[in-house]
Amino acid sequence: MTRHTHRIAIAPSGFKESLSAARVAEAIATGVRRVIPDADLDLIPLVDGGEGTAEALALAGGGRLVPVTATGPVGDPVASHFALLGGGTTPGPLTAVVEMAAVAGLALVPPDRRHPGATTTYGVGELIRAALDAGARRILVGCGDSGTSDGGAGALQALGARLTDRHGRELRPGGGALHELEHIEPSGLDPRLADAELLVACNPYNVLCGKRGVARVFGPQKGATPAEVELLSAGLERLAAVLTRDLAPASGATALDLRTAPGTGASGGLGAGLASVGARLLPRYDVLLDGLDLDARLARADFVITAEGALDHQTVRGKIPAEVARRAQAAGVPVLVLAGTIGPGAQDVRAVGVDAYSAILPAPMTLVEAIGRSGEFLADASERAMRIMALGTRLAPVAPLAA
């Protein structure tokens, strides 16, 4: 009789500032093969719009990366890139993928300069202009892993808008200056934007303002003190009002509530800034997973392993393991999550289809060591999980309790 070969789908995200999604998938596969050498493994590295998105979509779509030197989040030049897809014999307009993390990501902000009131998305606007220069007329902006909280003000300035205070002076970079915003002059905006399709792949759970506004949710992670969080929140409220009055009417975006519409808070409010010049805010997985045939591949598996750097209360709010689990649950396929760390609220993932989860760290250690050895720890954790699963299949059925 033919023995069944285990079919395992490995569909992780990357580990921020450590491993790409592809390297995470390979590390997990290494651990699985130590226990089941002949397993039929389907590696499906996934991106959420953050680090590695442009490269991943270029590889998946037969595109290429275009190097660009642009303004980084703290104002210094950084080596960045965008991806070009299509063109040549491919039907449709030339598409560019602008990964905001590649020019304004948290990884580009030195630890001693993590002040979201001062960091800028100016480089994102520069990448969009570079993509337009390259002939792209369809531009997909991936949001995630940002080190900014300026509501996209910097990107708008790089695209030609003038943001001024009540004295007519150009606003200084960063979200900390937004409460001084008085007027936005749109006449200098790059005219090519009117003929381009601008799409923003974002987490729809992230909104610009209110109790769950992006400054309150993510500001502390980016280095903001409680007082700075309130200043940033007030600034983003002011930005939404001025964008709605001065910029949105020129682009026809007046129907969108820039304060609370899904995705407006993406990447420190970049979603709102770009929406005000006509960008469409789209649920990121509807865009980024297109072409992967993910549902069918998960359904063919006996079980699924996914992973992310931190499993906590935010995971269920649009992170990759939650998306994978939701799709796998629909197909009746069990899911294991491996995580760098497990924080408060991790248990909530069971509600979206996760059957089990485990941390990969074998002992307490410094963050630097954990990041440097994450591939090794992932492989070892995968091996441990597979051995426990193998043991479970060999246990005799448990007798029912006596009445």
C-alpha cells in the first residue's frame, strides 16, 4: 500500500529587521525535513506591504528592482529602490511597486533618533516621482513597517504640494509640526499624478484619527512619549481637516472621510495623505496575494505552518498569520504559528483559526542575539513542533472518563 506523503504549506511573513519571508520559509522547511525528510513542502513566503514587498513582487511577477537614492526618514540620503513590473509584451500599463519601508521604514531610523515627531515620508514621494519618470502609470504603494507619523505630509511635499503655517512658511518635516499647518497649496503637484493610477495596499484596521488613531496605536512603538502621542494625534486631526479642505477637492477625493476611513492610518497616516491626491486605499491582501493562488494551495495541504516576529493582540488585526489562518480554516486545514515572541493577546488568534502557536526562542537573550540567530531558532523550533506532532499521532486513544 502506498504511504501518504505529508503535504505541508509553509506560509510565513518576514521577521522585521531580521529575515525576509523567503528566508523564514526556508528555515522552517529545514526543521520540518529533519523529522519528515520526504515531506511535500509548499513554500509560500508572504508580504504585507512592509519590508521586502518590492523584491517579492518583482520576483513573483518577472520584474526588476530599480535602485534610487532618496531622502530617508531622518532626512539623510539612503539607498532605496522600487520595482517595475510589466511592460514589453505584458499587457496593460507599466506598474511600479513602491515599498515605503524601503525609504521611510523603522529599520532606517537609528535607535537614538526614533522620534516620530521628526521623521518624514519625503522619500516616498521621491520614489513615486522616480516611478513616474520610469514610465509607470500604475503605482502600487506598499504600507508597513514605517518609522514615521507625518500623515504623508512629507510625501506630498516631495510630489510638489506646499504645506505652510499661518505665516506662509513651509512646514518643517515630521508629524510634530502638523498642528501648525494652516494651508496646503496643490498647484505645484506633479501633473502626471492625474493620469496615473495610484493604489495603496494597506491594513484596513489602521485609521488616522480617534481612539484607535495611528499615533495612539503605533506612536509608542516608534519612540513617542505619552505627551508626544497627544501632539501627534492633534497634528493628524489638523492635517485631515486641511487635506479635506484644500487638497481632496482638486483630486475628487471628497467622499472619503480622511479621519476614519479604513486604511487612512496606514504607515503613520501615509494612507490619508495619498488618498487626498486620488489614491485608492485597498485591503493589502486583496492586492498583494493576487496571483499566488493561496486558497487552493492551503486547501491542498494536510496542515499549515505560518510565522511572524511577534504574536500578540495586534496579530488578529490584519497580520499575515491571521490572514493565513482565516483562509486555512475555511478549507478545514489546521494551522501552527511560530513566533519570535509571544505577547499579551496572543490567545486571540484561536478565534481566527489558529490551532497552536509556539515561541522560537530557547532561552532569554538579548534582542541583538535573537535577531542574529533567528534562522537557527526557527529551524530548531520547527523540528521540535514536528517531533511533538509525530509523538501525538503515536499515542493510544484516551479512554473516556468513567460515569
